[in-house]
Amino acid sequence: MRSAPGTALVGDIGMAYAEQGSGAPLVLVHGHPFDRTMWAPQLASFGAPGSGLRVITPDLRGYGTSEPAPGGADGGDPGTRRTTLETFAHDLAALLDALGLGRERIVLGGLSMGGQIVMEFARRFPGRLRGLVLAATSPYAETDAGRRDRNALADRLLREGMHGYADEVLDRMVAPYNVTGQPEVAGHVLRMMRGTPPEGAAAALRGRAERRDHTASLAQIGVPALVVAGRDDPFTPVAEMQDWYRRIPDATLTVIEGAAHLPNLERPAEFDAALAGFLDRLP
């Protein structure tokens, strides 16, 4: 039975992670601007004794307690630093190697930006996968307006820090009725956002602004996929997710009622039930 936080040397950074349980690996990737603690309910439930799962939740580079890139393509001046989805995907592969999972197929899940990283991982490392979980995410390339907005937000975060931005987006990340009805969840989300290093968040925003369109590669995914949407998510609406999930040959869509962009935190019991059912169906 494993239950420990740790840090692994991944390329040019120290990458922090938590893990719990033993058995088949389930790796969960957080979104922006969060950290690995956004998966705390799933780490506890799916890493519990007897689950048969080894749950791993990393802090992406520049987030949580993981280091940002010190130099090179993703390093340099914090004002221009850019961390691409490709870099995040390679970090995950290197972390799995460091944890002795280089030869083992995994179930890999991600939410929002984490889901986009999962799609990039699936494109680059299809043979390492047993199943995918794509929550509150989108495969589409960024629009011209979106690129301008992400770069402008990156400039703002470096200039002002995270607090103002976090306060502004809280009731979009978490449904307004859950901000008032679940203050402990809203507080957790706010703390994650305020605690994210601005340099890491800005670098990821600039990298996501240049992301590729993954819609064509969805048809090449050769493992089962669970797609999860929050009914009231303003960032990745249900209708949009219904448009693309069918491109994956073996995919199911679950819509979580009473949730916005963070269904795993807003409605953990419903999210966990969908994930458990999916895991049970995997070959």
C-alpha cells in the first residue's frame, strides 16, 4: 500500500506528485490554474485499500510545488516563457518512467488543460495507454481572439499576481450555486488558484495559445474513453462536448448535474461513480 507525496527528477525540473494505493496505475492530471490537490477526493476513494489501483496525481511543471523550466525553449525571461502541451506530455512520460511504469499501460485522466495534455499524450504515446478520461475539456485549436486573450492574461498575471484573476473566475470554475452551497469546495478552489505561481500559469497560457487541433487525432485513439461534462460549465459546454466525443471510436459521455467546470470537486460522488463504472468496463 503506497501513500506518499514525492518529487521526481523529470528532465530539467523536480516534479512533485502524490500517490496512493497499489495495483493498476490511474494517473490524473489537473487543470489550470490548479494543482494536484484538485484530485484529492479521487486520490482518497480510488487509492483506498482493496481498490486495486495505484493513483498518481502530479503537479505540472510551474504549478503547485513542481519547478518551472529553468531555461531553454520553455525557460528564459518569465515574461516570454512558454510551456507547451507537448512539454507537459513529455513530463508525464518521464514521471511514469521515474516511477517504474515505463512498461505498464495506464489509465490517464485530465480535466480542462489537463484533458488537452492527455490528448497530446495519447497522440505521442498511444502504446502506454489502457484508457482515457477527458473531463471538462476541448480538442480544438485556439482561435485568433483566444490567442490574444491568453497572452494578455499571461501578461496580467505576471504584472498583478493571481488573486484578482482568481476572484473573478471563481463562480465560473465552480457553479455559483455551489460557491454559496459548498463553501469548503469554493474555498479549496480559490486557494489553489491564488497559490499557483504566476510564472507557471503565464507560461502555460502562452503554450496553450499555440496548441494544435486534436479533433483529427481523436479518431486514432485506440483505447476506451470516458468523457465527463458539467451540466452548467461555461468554459466547455455540454453541447460542445457532444459535438466531438463521438469522434473517439470507443467513448461514452457522462453529464454531471449540479456542476460547472470542476465536476470532480463539485459532485465527487457522481463523478466517482462514472469513473468507477468506466474502470470496471475496461478490458
